[in-house]
Amino acid sequence: MRLIGYVTCRTFQGLTIPVPAQNSCLREYAKANKLIYVLPPLEHYFENCYMQLFTALETLEERDILGIYSAAMLPLDTKKLRNVFDFIERKKCSIYCILETK
């Protein structure tokens, strides 16, 4: 199985986590769970832009895991968020949020 990473340089919930730190946490999670870590593309800085999130979703294969640093990085717009979860479910994948350990 693979861990497909998703990182952003934007602030979320008042936090600005450096991208290398996000990658490091995702890489350690992958290593601890014997997953192949796929380096993520960096999300664009524009507010409410989730182009790289949807690019990461497109690369998911069955049973892969979308790994993100925090659930707060997900879209706040309910339609976009529903699209994310529908996509994950349709591909029989899952999502893991490092900060929330869920």
C-alpha cells in the first residue's frame, strides 16, 4: 500500500507548519506502517484552492491512503469536502490526518 501525501504552505487553524516538517511527519508515518511514501505536490498558496489535493486524489489506487498533516487542511466548503470523501470512498481508499492521529 501507498501513502499519497498532501501538504500546503497555507495557514490553517492559525498554524503555519513548514512543508518539510509536514513531509517528515508523513514519511515517518509511512515508515512506521510499512507504506510506500509518495511525495506530494505542494498546494498552491491561493485561498480556497485545492488543485493539488484533487491531483493527489487522482493518483490514488485501491487501498491507498491519502496522508495529510491535519484535517484542518481540508476544504471548508461542504460541496468540495463531500467530493473529497466521495472520491476516497469510490476508490476504496482512506485518509489519515497525522496531527489528529485519525
